[in-house]
Amino acid sequence: MKKFIWIAGIILSSCSQQKSEAPTLASITPDGWKFQFEKELPLLGHRNWIIVADKAFPEQNAAGIEYINTNENLMPVLQYVLEKVNGSGHVKPIIYRDKELGFITEEQVKGIEDFRSGSEKILKAQNPNSRGEAFQTILHDSVFTKLDAASKLFKVVVLKTNETLPYTSVFLQLDCAYWNGNQEKQLREAMSK
């Protein structure tokens, strides 16, 4: 009986030392984040956000924000996310980048020029809009204001990457792919008559 109590004590002690959270698929398998993201994408719609974030992007307390650790470099994650969003048929991205990224020099941060040109190539290939712009720039702190407002009503999915260059996060505000602003304006005008 003493041996049983001793073994039970060891088992209970080791169980209490483990985290109460179960590991996610993203933390178990290298491509687990893709599975998680593909599970989320059909549920996302107009006014949701997807952020492909650098390593220092902060975890926030807002209930509407979900974090997925990709454990990959930013550009392959960005490429994958844009392909999936653009291929979804129900949403399209309005892309924002930090304005600060355009002012950082290679002398300040080695590798920033390669990142800037490589990411612009991805953005231009995946998201040509009607004005020929692939993305808009916005001050970094302004993004948090937008995310704070959005996360109160709409889900925000943050894909954390291993990128350690400053101001490299990319912000996708989702819009409806099958209904545009002009159509909405015409509808509202017809309804007001």
C-alpha cells in the first residue's frame, strides 16, 4: 500500500508541474500552423484581419485576437497566406505595411533592403489593386488603434514568424471579394429612393 501511495504521489506531482494547456498542432508539427490557418480562413470575412507578424509583435489581451506561432520566416508565410486568401473566393486583402520600413537604411539594419524588395515582389504579384498599388503604408502605432477597434467586434488572426527585422509585419484587412464599394454605394442609393 505504501508503494502505491508513493507512485500515485509521483504521478500527481509530475502532472501538477506540467502546463495545463494542451500543445497545439502548430507547436507539434512543422506545418501545423498551415492546418490551423486553413481551418480559420473559411470563417473569416469582411472586416476581419490577418497579420503576418515579425517576432517582436506583441501578444495583446484583446479577446478577439488569436495567435498562431508559425516558427518560419516571414516571407514564405506571407506568400502562403496571400495565396490562400486570394484563392478563397470570398475575401480579398487590403494590405498595409509599416510606414517606418521605408525609412530604415541598410546601414542601420543589415538585410533590410533585401527584405523590402523581396516582400514588395510578393505583394505586387499577389495583390494588384485597381490603382496599381500592392499595399498602403501606415504608421506602426496607427495599426494598433485599428486592431483595437476591430478586435472588439471582429476576429484578428496573428501569424507570428521568426523575422527579426524591424517594422516588417504585414497587415491584411479583409474585404469582400464578390461585392465591392461601388456596388454597395449603388445599393444604398437605390434603397434611399
